[in-house]
Amino acid sequence: MAIILPNILSLLQHIGALRKEPESYRPKSCPGCRHATVWCHGCYTRKADESNTLNPVPIPRFYCPECDSTCSVLPECIPPRSWYLWKVRQIVFLLLLAGNSVGRTVAESGVRRQTVQRWWRRFQDCYSDYSFHLRNHFPWLGRQTEFTEFWAKCLASMPLSTAMRLLHEEGRSVP
Ligand SMILES: [Zn+2]
């Protein structure tokens, strides 16, 4: 199980925060059973930096003695299941939303074609689910907005990582 820590928007910020205030990563309670004390349980490492200068990136883990489970705490900038940071996906998403072709988006972003296509499909397939939950948080996103207008409005006000963190907290599976 992964918890996402808000407002850590870059790997440098994550590495600095983990060194200076590691306690800020400790969950207030176990995400599984809500037990109030979880123990530090080391770190695992993720390959998360495409320039490779900051890899391997440590991700702290915690153990709950009550339900015998572990959880990891990711900084907001790292998606739970992909090594491309949200900021890379945001670039891809904004290029596509602006009407660029997949080919052009691949050339501009350097991300593989299949990956770009997979993300784009996923965002389209999940639109009604994602937009429903995000509108509950932010009514100003409007009930009548269609896909492109909705996401353009949303991403003008917050990074993609924040929108995805909120969806993750609601139990939605994020791409
Ligand atoms: Zn527990």
C-alpha cells in the first residue's frame, strides 16, 4: 500500500526533506487498520530520475505491528506505478490537450509512442470517474465541461501530480 505525501513536487525536494525531516514522512496512522503507531521499516529504492543523476531514489517504508503490514510513503512527484515522474506525464498530457498529434508529442517529450498512447487512452477511459471525483473537490471545474476544457482548467490551477494524488486518496487507480 502506498501513501502519497502532498507538496513534494521534485526529487531534489524529496531527497532533501527525507534527509532533514524524515519524521514528516511517517503516517499519522496505519492506512490499513488505523492503528496510531507505525514503525520505520527502512527504505526501498526506485529508479525515478530520467536524467539518472539522482537514482536510486529512496522511498521510506513503515511497518504496522497491529496488522502486520507495511506501507510506503511516496513524494507527490512520483507516481505509484510508473517510473516516469508526473511532471513528464503532465508535459505529454498538455501537448495532447493542445491538439498536438501523438507523433509530435513523442518528438517533443522523448517518451515512447506506446507509452504516450497508453496514457492518453487511460485518461480518456477514466474521464467520467476522474472528473466526478475532482469536481467533488473543486466545484469550480464545472459540471458541463467536456474532456479538453475540463483538464485544461484543472491543470491551469494545479499540477497533474496534485490531481492524481487526490484521486489516489479516493481509492481511484491512477495511470
Ligand atoms: Zn495496521
